[in-house]
Amino acid sequence: MKLPGNCLTTAMGILPHVDPDTALRLALSLDIPFWPQLPRLSFYEDMYAQVSEHLPGIKLDFNAKVIRFNINDFYEELPAYIDNWEDPDYFRLSPRYARVYQRFLAEDLAHYPAIRGQSIGPVSFGLKIIDEKQAPIIYNDEVRGFLYDFIAKKIQAQYLDLVTRNPRAFVWVDEPGLELVFMALTGYNSERAREDYRHFLAMLPGPKGVHLCGNPDWSFLLGLELDIISLDALQWGHIFTRYTGEVKEFLQRGGIISWGITPTLTEEVEKVTIEKLVAQLENLWDYLQGQGISKETIITQAWLAPARCCLVNADGTASVEKSFRLLKEVAGVIRKNYGLL
């Protein structure tokens, strides 16, 4: 299945809203809508907590807003997990963990050029969640292998829900912690992660994508069998585009790059203009064109998005909603300039 490009708009899943109706309307206003994750509404919707439903060994501490893992509990709960291995319902998002998910699925989604779900990735989850010895669970070889398989099952179940609503559905993986595997102090290195990730991607149905707002070794992601790479181009685009050879090969394979270009922090949103954002995108694309990648290829295999999620603004939802408005205006200018309207 070939995904449409042409600077369609999408966004990351996390929104600062506590009103599900408003969040859903905002998500549905984009070309490629998504079901919103609302961590301010409930700790269940923290993206790490959200994926942990039915994961053996996990306990959610709501008072401290911490996710805890215990290896003894893991082994005790493993038989129940194995008994449900073939049951997709066991791995589906429940209303308790995702307030807007079922409402999103109930919308008329067939007319959109694509629709999207999301899940925290195994690297980020495994590095963030620690066991009773204060070690990240990704350092435990047995638990790590299980974790990759578990998150793949969660994504499979989500994809099955989405693809019945739109044949161009996909689920991308959020990996905010991925850049940590390239640091010398981590106990989980990039070579091990590359091998594990290839196995993980092979289990995923539909188009395969990874989103992150950090700055990893981009050759790691560009060299995987991915269909979509989503990045914070506002902050890291000047570095990403320097991986010219890998970017060219990724695009030649038909990959889509989602360029996160509109800011979401209040102080940044208040200063930008449509002209400046368009110019920043054009500068990135002009550099790639100068390295032998045609502008037509870049544009026709591009999506546009906000640069990152944001939950810290004092104005609640206002700056994020403005970022979405800016996004649609930037996309409109780009499409008009390149005859994509």
C-alpha cells in the first residue's frame, strides 16, 4: 500500500486537553487524523502507562504517577498472559486506558487519505521503566525480548481496529528515548537495539513508522525497514538533512518524512510567522535538492506536523491549538506554491 504524501497534515498523539470532545475535533481537523492521548485527563493515558495494560509485572502507582515493575510478579502473571496470547481483545486498548479511542473509531473515517494510531515504542518503554533493583527493564535479556513481542501485539490489535475504518490506516511508534542508546553510558547499545528493532518491525502490520522529537544517530532509523519517519524538523532538521545519502535511499524506497515544523511552546508560537516557517522548510529542502534529491520527490513524500507534543504551557490548550492552525496555513502555502491544491 502506497501512502499519500503531498504535504498532508498530521500530529503527534498527545494533547494537553482534558475535554475529550475538543481534543477529538482537533485531531479530526487534520488530513491524517489520530486518536488523542490525554495524560492530563488521567494517568492511564500517560503513553507509558497506556501501553502497559496486561503487561506482566507492571503496577501503576497513581499517587506518585509512577509505573513499577517487579520480576517476581512478572513470572507469576506470565501464565495468564500466555493463556490470552491468541486473543486480540486482550491486547486492545480499553476505555479506561484510552478515553477517546472508541469514539475515534466510531467516527466516519473512510474519507480521509489515511488515519493513524500510535504506541510508545519498546526502547523508550524499556529504558524508562525500572525494576525493583532500579535497573531499566531493557537490560534484562528475557524481559526485553518479551517486551518487544508484547508491544508488537498491542500494535497489531490497534491496527486491526483502525484498518476496518480506513484501508490506509497505520500505527506509528513513539520513541522519545531512542537517542539514549547512542550514549556511551547506556547498558543497551545501538547494535543490539538495531537487531531487536528489525525483529520488532517484522511483526508489525501495515505501514511502519517511528516518531521521535530527539536527535539520535539518524542513520539508525533511515537504515531500518520503515515507511515513515517523523521528526522535529524545527529543531533538528538541519542535522537530519546532513544524512543525505541515507535520506536519499529512504526516499527512493518510497518512504514518507513527516516534517515537524510548527512550534507548540507558547513563547515560540507567539514569535513565528507563516513566512518564516515556510522559509525554514524550504531551506531544508533546498539543501537536499542541492545534494541530488529532487524537490518533487521531497514534496510528494512529505507530511507536515507540529514539531512536538507539549503539556507544559501555562495557557493550557491555546498554544497547541494555534500550532495546529499554523500547520494548516503552512501546508496551504506549500501546496499552492507547488501546485498540489
